[in-house]
Amino acid sequence: MKLSGKVAVITGAASGMGKAIAELFTAEGAKVVVSDLRVEAAQTVVTGIESKGGTAIAIAANVAKEEDVQQLIDSAVKQFGTLDILVNNAGIMDNFVPAADLTDELWERIFAINTTGPMRTTRKVLPIFIEKKSGVIVNIASAGGLQGSRAGAAYTASKHAVVGFTKNVGFQYATLGIRCNAIAPGGVNTNISTTINSPNSFGMERAMAGMNLNPRSGEPEEIAKVALFLASDDASFVNGTVVAADAGWMAY
């Protein structure tokens, strides 16, 4: 098994890509902390994992709160003794709001979850990884982190920031046995669309202009397989980069 004996924390893991990653990681031998705002839904994922012989625990955490991040990582280490893998998956959309209509509140909320959250979890796990001289971070970026108009201005900027952060961490800690990579999914069938409640008509029209070029939507399990590759020793020479998983959408 590719992750035998490893301990992983996955944020936003109660559904969608996070859930699929948690399930695949445990099937490959990892002990997983299923973290989410919705701890009941996270526990349901844990129950499913345990029914298949896997090991997992559920921990409620809002990655936009520093105290939650501290408690999440401390609890993981207390429960399993160490930490080997961090997957920053938690994220929300921004209702396609264009720059002219942006509010400070929306901008700050999107960045708090999509960008500051991964920074905080990374900041917290790095001392553990540095001491061990090993550790892997996998950030879930987005096609919106590589292209200009797959969402609104705040989401696009937040995911571009995740890409830059990924490259910075990957290079700066490379000589300490630590790898940091990101996945840039295209359209994936998850419930992140539930974070779109009142889309901006102008912004959505502009963002949707290229949707007819998308070969197909992906499934969470397809992204999980990329995460497994990056988290495993199969990707030992892959660091500080972004892997697009989008059926070729961004290749046009």
C-alpha cells in the first residue's frame, strides 16, 4: 500500500474531493484525520472508512480560525503520534463577483478560507516535518489559479495565491525532505456549487464563456488519485509544482 504507516490531515473532507481523498488514502494504508466545519458529516465519512477496515477520526475545524487550526493539528498528533501528509482541500466559491462589484467582506472571506487557511495549516505542520526531515503538503488549487476567468475576481486571486505559496514552500523547504505541490482541478462534480447562492450575472456570463470548451467534468475520485500520487513516494522527485487535472480544458 502506497501510504502504509502514514498519518494524513485533510481539510474540507466531509464531502466531494476531500471525502474521496480521505477514502483513498485510508484504503492505501494511511491513518486519516477527516476535518470539516460539519463534524457530523465528517463523522459519517469516518464511519464509512471504518466499515471498510480503515482508520480515521473526525475533527471539526474552521480553517479561517487560527485556534481551530492549532487544535486540528495538535489533536492529530496526539491521536496518531505524528503527521506525515497535509492536504489543504477546504475552499469556497465567490458567486462570480467581478472586480467592480467586490466588497471588502467578500474578498476577505474568500481569502480567509482559500488562502490564509492553507498558510496557517502549513505553518503549523512545518516544524513537525522539519524535525522529521520528511513531510508532504498537497494543496487543492484550481483551474482558476492558473487561468484568469474561471470564477470571480476574489476566488481567482485567492487560488493564484495558493499556487504561488505552493511554489515558494516547495522550493524553500526542498532540502529538508519536504515536498509541497498543488492540484489544479477543472470542473469536478462536487457540492462546492452550494457555496454559490446569488451569482453575479455579469461575472458568471464572462466566467462561463469558455465552458463549452470543457471536454468533460471530472469525478472526485479522479482528483483523489492525483493527490495519492503526490502524497506518495511515487512523486519523490515532484516538488513545487501544480498538476492540472481537467481533461485538457486548460490546454486550449
